[in-house]
Amino acid sequence: MFYLDFQNANCKNCYKCLRSCPVKAIDARDSQAKIIESRCILCGHCVDVCPQNAKSVHNDAAAVEQLLGKSKPVIASVAPSFVSSFDVQSFEAFREKLVALGFADAFETAEGAAAVTAEYKKLLESGKFENLITSACPAVNRAIRLYHKDVLKYLAPVDSPMVAHAKILRERYKNAEIVFIGPCIAKKREAKESGIIAGALTFEELAALLKKRKLEFAPVAQSAAPEQKRTQKAEAAAAADGDKSVTRAKFYPISRGVIKSFGSFPSGYEYIAVDGVDGLTAALDSVKNLNGLFLEVNACEGACVNGPCAIKRKGGAVEANMIVRNYTNRSVPAGLDAYPSLACEHKPLAAGDRVPTEDEIRSVLSSTGKTLPSHELNCGACGYSTCREKAWAVVNGYAEVEMCVPYMREKAESMGNVIIENSPNGIIVCNGELKITEINRKAEQLIGIASPEYIFDCFDPTAVFKALESGRGMTALKQKLEKTGKYADVNIVPLKNEKSLLIVLTDVTDKVNYDAELDKVKADTLNVTTTVIDKQMRVAQEIASLLGETTAETKIALLKLKDAMIKDKHD
């Protein structure tokens, strides 16, 4: 099971997830976008932007519940951004809910962050690094290991705050299981790969568990402005703790939080922070050309408080940022005495992609009509930044040729024009004012006017008016076209979305002429038939008259013959 789950969704081929993905870890074939696991850095942006909710974070709540039900104690490591996701202003109140849920105890991950900051300072002071990139964000770390291997040497060889804290807790509680709780999806994979963290819950998953157990927090008023005196006192005390200050490390989940956690800055470096995947590639590409740079990089815009599984506030990342600042400044100053080794090695990874040949790239480009560099629009409508990048995806089996929107539109328009121009019927499109916007050659031939301006210039528009008023289709049979003397069946179809009318003229002139000729033949045949019948009647009458005279004469002759024969017999 991967860390992002997929649901069958009515994907609209919007490629929104592909556009938002900084590493193009989306397989967009067959009208169903899917995650390419080997390429994914788990930044979670595809989950946030998908309008069809086709992707969701794999839920580990059930597994953690089972863990809590066992005899082994479970310790929670809680990201400092909890105050921006839950209505709570103190960690003790949060800890009480976790204990009620079944955790043996809970601590802030800021303890691990303080140790990480101390290690960063050691590396900077060693002078061994031309530049140093923070290792706190697992999504950024994986992006560097997969796609920016040329700056991998600058990635701080230090555990993330989550892993560092797990090591600290493991020393305190030898037999306990460690569960991380935070706003990040990428922490789930990092927890599994760490080998010392039993599981990772998102804030959304924790909120669901608390609601299920009826342990929700009562709403509290969040103050946007901390008490000034207390803030100054806390900051001064935290500064005195040096770079092992747990208090200052609670800044980690906000923008420039790592930099703010330093008590003092080693000289010779510029300290810069970059948030969000949009600037990720540019920032990492620039590092190799610079010297003396400490770069804090977060995959999420606004840093961890705006993570994909943070519980969002109406005020967004700005309000969440202020809440964390206020909480940190109100915290009791605390320092970290000692911690285990946090050294780690970030090894390069391979996504398993194939590097296409130039001939393969050109072949894909030419299949969409891009035979010259000037044909490559690089419009990004397919989700890829350039046409060549999309061609790379096609060769690797992650995309389809038909994903090129300009190409498909041009193809559809071209095919549509071919069909319309070669249609045996006349086709006219007019707007609500009956002004003709489109007309094909057949229609011009039928009406006998080249490029007419209005429908009423062509034929009687009565049926067209009725269709326009009623919004329903109309048909006018055997409409005479005065200019040519032809006849046409006129079918009118309102196009409501386009606020126009489609008019189809079917030439029925031959049928009308045939029907007229047939009517004439019928009339002529009827006249001939009547004449013949009259003649036949006269002949019949004449024959009958002649037969009547002959019969009378025959009767007289026979009677005479009979009388003669009777007379002869008597004689």
C-alpha cells in the first residue's frame, strides 16, 4: 500500500495535478491520473488541488489504534504546528488528550529540532561546506536525492527533527514505540524508512480519532498579539540557551523557522529560506552556482503550518504562522542537555525512468505536428512545462500523445471543417439577432447568395423566429428559396450554451419536382381514364340497344316457326 490512495474518479483530463506536481510523478493515461510511486516525493500537492478527490492520504489511524491497544507503551512525538491546527494554547492540554487516547506520554518534536539546529551550526562552523541545505523537510530531501543529485553534497548529513526526536525518546524509553503526529504526508514514508518510528499520524487523522473518542478540544480564543513583556523575556532567555534551545526550535514549522531557531549565526554565510514547490527547482538549481549559502527549503508554501494534512484555518498560512509565533514566544524557555548522534547519509535514488534518444523525442513531437522548434508552444496545457518534457513522458509511458491540447483542438477543428464543408446539406449558424456567423458552401449554393449577412436574406424566417422565441427545435418543410427557385426542408436547432441557432438545409428540390410531375401524371391519367370510361359506357349502351332489337326480331321469327310446326302436325 502506497502512502497516497487512489479512487476511481470521473477524471476530467484537467491535468491540474500534473501541473502542480514539481517532479511530474503523475501517470495521466487512460483518462485516470495515477501516482508514479517511484517518482513521488509525497509533497501532497496533488491531493490538495484535485477537484474530483481522486487521491487521498493512506489512513494509518486503525494501525495506531491497534498499537495503542497493546501492552507496549507508545510515546507521541508532536510537531510544534499542532497549535495552528487545534484549538489549544498549551502543549500540556494537548498531551492530556493524547494520554486519554491511550498514549503513555507525549513530547514536542521541537526537542529533536533543537538538536538538529545545533548540528547545523557545527557543520557551518567546520568550514567544510561551501553551501548547506536543511534536511528537515522529507519531501525536499527526496527531491534532491532523485532529481538534483548535483547538489546532494550540500544536503546537511543530519537527521530530520522527527528522526532526531525519535532517537532521543528511544534513549529515554528503551521499550516504547514512537509515533509521530504532524501535518505531513512525507513523514509517513520517512517514519517507515527510519526503522525506529512505529507510525505517523496526520493532524487530520488525529482529529478523527479524538472525535471518535469524544475527546475534542473546546474552542478557545486565539490571540494574534502576545504579551510584549513576556515575549521579550522569553526570547532573551531562549537566546541565552544557545543553539540547543527547545523554545526557539518551536519556530521550525513556519517560514524561516529553521533560521529563527539559531541563537547566533556562523559568519561567512547568507541565510535564505524558500517555501513551496513552485520555487523548489529554481532554488536548488541556483545552489550549485553559489557559495556561502545556508538554504532553508520547505515543500509547502508557508512551511509546515500549511502542510497537506494540516487542519486549515480561515486565515490560512498567515494566521497559522502568527499562532505558532505567539505560542513559541509564550513558551517557557528550555534547553537540551545532550542528544545521540544524528549523523546520516543521504544516498542518491533512481526513479527508474529511461532517458529517450533525440530521435524518440522528435518522433513524439512530429506526431503532434511539431516538426520545427517554432512549433513547440510550451503552453503547459498538458501539465508539462515544455513540449519536450511531455515527449519524454510519452516515451516513458506516463503520458499520451493526445494530451497535447492545441494539437487536439486543431485536429478537431480541422476535422469539423472538413465534415461541414463536405456535408451534402447546407449548414448555417446565426446569433440571437439572426446574423449569420457561419455558413458552408452548400448553403450558399442553395440560397444563391455568397456570404449572406442575415437569415431573412436567405428565406422566410418565420420558423427561425419561432425557434428563437420558444427555445425548441423547429422544422419547415419544402421551404422555397426564392433566389434559386429550389426547395429545402429547414431544421432549426437552438444552441443554448452558445446562444445561437444551427440551421440545416436539406435540398428537396428533386423530390418537390418529382411530386409535381407525379401529380400531373395522375391528373392526366385520371382524365384519360374518365374519357375511356365514357366511351365504354356509350359502346355498352349501343351494344345493348342493338342486342335489344335483334332479340325482338328473333323472338318473332321463332314464334312464327313454332306456329308453323304446330299447324303441320295437326294437318
